[in-house]
Amino acid sequence: MKSGLIKIAAFFAVAAAGFNAGAQFKTGYQSLYDSETVQSLKEHVCYISSPSMEGRKAGSDGEHETAQYLSAVFKKYGIDLLSPEDGEIFGLRTDSGDTLVSRNVIGVIQGYDKTLRDKYIVIGARMDNLGSTEVLVGGGKARRIYYGANGNASGLAMLMELGKMLKTNEILLRRSVLLIGFGGSGIMNSGAWYFLNRTFPQVQNIDAMINLDMVGTGSAGFYAYTSSNPDMNEIVNSLSKELQPVYPSLTSAEPYPSDHRAFYDRQIPSVFFTTGKYIEHDTDKDVESILDYQSMEKELEYVYNFSIALNHAPKPVFNASEELKKNKFDDSVVPYYDCDIKPSFFRHTDPRYFLEKWVYQYLKYPQSAVRDGIQGRVLVDFVINEKGKVTDVKVRRGVDELLDAEAVRVISASPDWTPGRTKGKAVKTGMSLYVEFRLEKKDTKHKLTIKK
């Protein structure tokens, strides 16, 4: 392994894994127009959700074979393994007292920045599903398989292709990236818990986590769940100002309990990308033909762009929204993303409109700060009350006294908003925004750059 990586690799025996090149998927006239990425996504999904995997129940042969497949693909794409070809094994005690053997697959791409390459972004997807059961059909027994094409062969397929893209462009990675297929997710997110509490000795160096689960039905929507973390939301919002193939909707309601929960428990900021629940969820109808691969390709490109942005961003503060509710405001304040109808500034509910049309129009860069070359982002909390007035403006994360004071001044002077509403009633709404001060040159000339 390259210097700078933690020596966890010494605990694993990395061996060659056989790559099943014969994985098949349904073909037809339309498949002639599939891109190379779509073809790869289909191949991964069809192999992982094939009948021979029998639904990949935690501890099953199907989960084991999925781990081998994931390891083989990582190696094929040039991604270093931190786990054996069979995955890193751990035991799970069931309610019946039996012990199941599950496993995680861990790949790594090292960052280039000497100051950040020992910091990590984890990108994960669960490997297991419900397995199979015996049912009575016409007086005889038959096996019902919960194939799990969308849940979660789709997330694993995206993880593999995302790993390929990141490895190809590793020169862009300041932090190192850990790519993980989690086993035992259906049993209290056991694989994620084991990784954080038994496998990885430098959990404090994990700056953020991206979770991919059920991403195959994009025609019904594409969502980002951050537990209303302002720092993670800010990255999502900044990307929405750039040209993207698809844009996720930020949601304050958790779409599905998944592996990001284990990272929340360790106070690691996380984002969960998903296309949400679907009719075939947890049924034997969850087969590869229900997936929208063209939408998956667009989501993949977005998640890649998000991964690069997150890799370069300042370390997110954990659960800042909870700090906002508990420490900054009283219980009557509703977080911005939890409002049924969000507050609007001159009929625009997007906070960036407020930044562009008010804050950056009237912000005055303190001359002494320009002279001394002081710049950075000031995180400001404020409340829009039931009458639309901006109140309780406070700096949560400051840069310099002069910049902090100017950010508070211009937000405090805001014209009235249209207040947010919940259950038909106007409510106090808590908001958190970054005000960015950026110098173009270290002289009296300066430029305020709006983060887009």
C-alpha cells in the first residue's frame, strides 16, 4: 500500500478473485443503444439479483458470492482491496441463538493531498436482501425469492461504477475514499456497525459518508437525505446551480432506514441518496426489469460530482441542525426543510436567491480584512418569524470578527419574507446559510464570490 494509508491492510489477506464474465442480462432491440455505463450497470444488477443468489440473505451463500463479485470488480477497476476476496468476515447472533457469518468488502482509493489523504470519505451500499422462503402453491411447495434488484443490487452497481470513475480521476481526490459493500445490513446495520467499531481504527478520520440504497427507480424521483445537516445541504444546493444530468430533492423525512444510521451514531455527517420506496419493495417482484437504467446513469454522474465536491469541501460539522434546534432556538422554531411550505424571499423559496439578490448585493467587504487578506465562509443562523421578520441572527461558525459582523449586519437588514407554514399555520422558521467572503487579489481590489 502507498504511504499515508493506515496499516489496516496488514490484517487482511488479499487474494485474487474470479470475475464472472458470463453474467447475463435481458437483451432486446433497445439495448443496442445502451451506453457502456448502462451495460455495466445492467450486468452488475442482473448478476447480483439472479435466481442463483436466492435473495442474498445475510450469512447466505448468495451474500458470500456477492462479496466475491464485488471484490473482483474492484480489482478489475484497479481499486486496492483492504479485505480478502471473500470479504472481511464477522459473526451475527440471531434471535434463535445461532451465529450467521456475514462479511464486508472494502476498497480504497488514496487521495493526493499530503494534508488530507489520511482523512476519509466513505461511500457504501448494502449487499444483503431478504433471501427466500418456501410457500405453498397448488398444494405443493415452491420457493419464493426476494431478488432485490432495486434493493439493493442497484446501489451496489452504482457503487462499482462510481468506484471506476473515481479511480480513473483519482488525481482529483484530496481525501482518500473507502468504497464498502456492507453485509448484514438487514440485521441492525451490522456490517456498518462492525466496520466502525471493530475494523477501522481511525474512525475519527472519517469526515463524511455517502450511502447508496435503492437507486433504480429514478423516474419516480431522486432524493438526498442528510438529516437536515446544513453543511451537507450546502453542497447539494451548490451543485444545483451547476449543470447536472439530474438534481436530487432534499428531504427532511428519512426515506428508508439504512447503513447511514450507523455513521450517525458515530457522529459522522452522512447523505443518503435514493429513489425512495416503490411498489415492488420487499417482494418477489423486485426484479431487474423494473429498473430505469438511463436514470441510474444520470444519478451516477450526479453522485460522482457530489463525491468530488464533498472531497474538496471543509469537514462538515455533525448534526448541526440538531444543534440548531436544541441550542440556538426554542422548540417553537421549525427547521427550514421541515416546513410544509418553505419561507420565500420575493416569491423564491430557494435560499440562494436571498444570497444573490440581497446578501451579495449589499455586503461590504471590510477594508481592513481586504488589506490583511482575510477570507472564508461565515455560517449564520437566523429565524424568520410568523410575520416574515428576520430575527435572532447569530454566527454559528465564524471566520473573523469583521467578516462575522458584516454577515450578521446584512442578514439582519433583510426585507420581510413570506413566512413558512406547517399544517396551514405560519411558523417561526430556523435557517442556516453560509456567507462567503473571497478575495480575488491580495490588494484593495476584491471580489465577492457567490458559491454556486
